[in-house]
Amino acid sequence: MFCLRLSILQPPIPASRPRFSRWGGVHYGKRYTQYRKDAPLAIENAIKEAKAEGSLPIKGAVVIAVIFEVKKPKTTKNKYPHPDLDNYIKSIYDVLQANSVIEDDRNIVASVEKKQWTTQTPRTHVLIQTVPSSSTSLAHHVNLATHWLDTQTIMDTALAVDTTNNKQEKK
């Protein structure tokens, strides 16, 4: 089983709906188009940091866990404001496939995702695990991904508490 963890230091942007022109052209929203244009550099830096240059693209069945750290809107009347989590998921799958991290996003057999608010720099954490063809239980791999997601959330919460305490001590 191969496991790859990436921290993409680029604010996550949700996938926009494709728009079609009368002449057959397809285009996306400006923010999403810019996100896809800037993604290769962010992915390349994350791959270098993970020291995984020679092992990509990942082929075969994979399980993915993703944490989207997003800045909370300044004003909202909803408890969980838009955009929806599924639009963030579409954008990260598109970027991972377009930048040859995974061979094909149709090979993703299971995924675990979470969107959380941050006061720090927005980013995306991705864990990709291959699923051996001899493996009969997909549940084991999903449990590992879920455990990583929970552990990462606990670590982020602890870091936020420590940061808050340090600021209070300095005053």
C-alpha cells in the first residue's frame, strides 16, 4: 500500500459550473480558472515537500481523505455558508488529475472529506492511499483515512489553542 500526504498551500476554490457559448465553447468562472492555472506550482511544491517526485502518477484504485481549510465569510446568516463541500471536492479531483498526481479520478473508490474554517492561511490537506487489488475489504482503508482526518483535525485544534494561549501570554 502506497500512501501520499500533500499540503497544498493554495486557498481552495470550489468548482464552478461550466458555461456554454452559442458556438460550442465551454468556459468556467474566473476564480476557478485562476485556481486551475495556479495549481501546478502549488502541487509541485507539495510533491517536493512530500519527496514523492518519482512515484507519480498514482495508478489503480485509491482512497482519498481531504481537509479543506477555508476562510469563513465575514457576514452570513447561514450556520454553514456556501459553497458546498462537493464543489470543493470536484475542484481538488480535477487539479490532482490534471497535474498527474492520480492517473484518473474515476479510480477513486472512496473518499472522506471535511471543510473547516480557519483564521490562518487557507489550504488543502490531501491523503491518498492505494488499495491493493488483493484487498477484499475496502472498509479498512476507509477507516485509516477517517482516522487520519480525525487526527489532523485534533492537531489543528491543538495548534489553534496553543497559538491563542501564546498570544494571551504575550499581552
